[in-house]
Amino acid sequence: MEWWEILLIVIAGLALMIIIYNCLIKLRNKNIINKTIEVINTSLENPKIELCSFDNLYQIKFLSKKEYFIKILPMSPKHELIITNSNKVIINDDPKNFKRSAKPDFVPGIKQFSELNLDRENIKIILVYPDCHNITKYINESDVITIDSSNIVDGIYYIKYKELEEFLKNQ
């Protein structure tokens, strides 16, 4: 077998792995969206649901008595979500050994999501799926608070998936 034949096999194998990986990600996102829509349908009466793509993450828009916008954020339950300001949210993959000098892993599309200005009264939700260790907000250099589903931070609710149904029922 020639060297270029081996190279073609390796390239084809890598391309196949990339295609399979992308298919698995799309399947995971579809399952997350279906589960979220199921929770919305059980929590509210006859919501009008619309799916759209928003900066490589899915956004669900639905109308019940109010207009809701949900940005889904897939996370590991071991990770922590840190809100530094309205435009920057960081995923911390090592909550016990976090150092401020570490390179941050910013969540894409938060700035655009936070800047959504709509005519009607609306509720913006960042849905952490399936869960995370903590959701924290830095107030200043030394003060930090833990966020739960009842807190609104810079016009956005940060909600864990397991709290979504209760949150929607209380609206």
C-alpha cells in the first residue's frame, strides 16, 4: 500500500468521525428541545411555540400570557455558571479549584440575547440543561451571590432544567 493510500484512509476516517460527532450533537440538541417543549406544554395552557436558531445554540420562543425566550445552555452537572456582567457569562469546569487568572470559557451569544429588546412584556430565560453545580453572580471584586430561579439578573432568569416546570407554573 502506498503512503498516499494510507493518507486517504486516515483523512476519510477523520471526516467520518467529524460527521458522526456533528450528528450526535444535533441529536442531543433535538432531544433537549423536545424535553423542554414537553415541559412547556405541561406547565402552560396552549402555548404557541416557535423554534429558531440563535448563535449556534437553540432558542425557543413561546407565547402564553407573556412572551418567553429560552436560550438553552448544555452543561455538565459538575460545572459552574459564573455571571460576570450582563454581557459575559463563563462556564467554570473546575469549581473547587477556580482561579481568576484562568482563561475563561465564555458562553457564546449572551450579549445578543441580553440585548433583545421587544415591544411586549417578555421573559428571557437561560436554561441550564441538565444541571450545574452552582449559578453565581459576581457583584464586585470580592462579593459573590448564588442565583436561583426566583432571581432575575440583568433582565434574564437563569434556570436549571429541573426547576423550569415550577418556574413556568408560578408565572
